[in-house]
Amino acid sequence: MFYKPSFNLDSSTIRNIEFNPPTCQVMVQFKNNSKTYLYDNVSAEAISEVFFNDGDISFGKFVNAYCKGNLTTVVGWFIVTNQTT
């Protein structure tokens, strides 16, 4: 089961990030494209630090440090639309 951080995701590069601590997986959507990436073998210690942190974390730096070098699978796409109200 994937979990979202309980604090506000304020990132210039990450649209959404979810963590699966038991399987050491992280699912990431970047703001610059419509794909969802699944990263395997992410450090369990790094994932747990996200949940016990007070929200003082850069998710872009987390992904670069702990996800980018691991096996990646594109698991989905979503459509970004410009909505006007």
C-alpha cells in the first residue's frame, strides 16, 4: 500500500509522491511530464525519514539521492488540462 506524506507537498519539480515502506518502492509524478514512475529498492531508512520528518524535506533532492539510480518502471500516464473557472 502506498502512502502520501501528511504534510504539504511544496515542490518545484514533483507533482505527487507516494511511498510503500514494506516494499521499498516510491511512486513519483513529475511536473514536467505526464508519466508516473515506480522506483524499486529505495532505501527503507530514507523512506522512514520522510515520515518522521516535520515536513522540512526537499522531495526533488530525495528523488535525486535515493530514487534516480534504482530500477524504474513507467506505471501510468495522466492528462494535464488547463481548466479555467
